[in-house]
Amino acid sequence: MTPPDIDPQTQLELEAAAFRRLRKHLMEDRPDVQNIDMMNLTGFCRNCLSRWYQEAANAKGIDLDKDTAREIFYGMTMAEWKANHQTEAGADKQAAFGKAFAENVGPKSS
């Protein structure tokens, strides 16, 4: 919905600014929050955001693969992110993740 006094370009810019602020919050302010916890609680995580970025690029005819989209979103490779920020998840969190992933993303592929 566009508020009546905001033109479409301004709305686009505001939405982009909100996305950039969300990214900063997740990547810089709260890197301690684990993706698995986000997925289990909200049904999305940083990987989802990078996938949505990839899908938007692909829809515009930009050939962007999953790893490149993740590196753009994370500002580093997934290996670097995992080494610096990811912790081990217990069996309970992994089970909850399987359910959350199936409900929000689709069947887990290996």
C-alpha cells in the first residue's frame, strides 16, 4: 500500500532504506542471533533474505547464483560467516528447523 502523499519512487526508496537497515541490524548489530533461531521463530533468516535478493535479481534478468547472492548479503563468504558467527545447534533446534523450513521454504534438499 502506498500512503496517499508518498509517490511511488519515494516509497521504493523508503522500502530500500528499510531493507538496508534490516541487513545492518542482522549483520552488524546482532550477528550473535543465529539463523536457525530466526527460522524457528519467524520462518525466515539471513539465507532467506539473500535468496529473495537472488530471486529479485533473476526476475530482472540478472544471472545471480545462490553463493554470490549470499556473499553480497553477508558481505563475506558463507564459510567466513559460519567460522565467525555460527554456533552448533542442538537436536531440538535442528528438529524445529526442519519443521520451520518445510512450512516456509519447502522440502530440504541435500
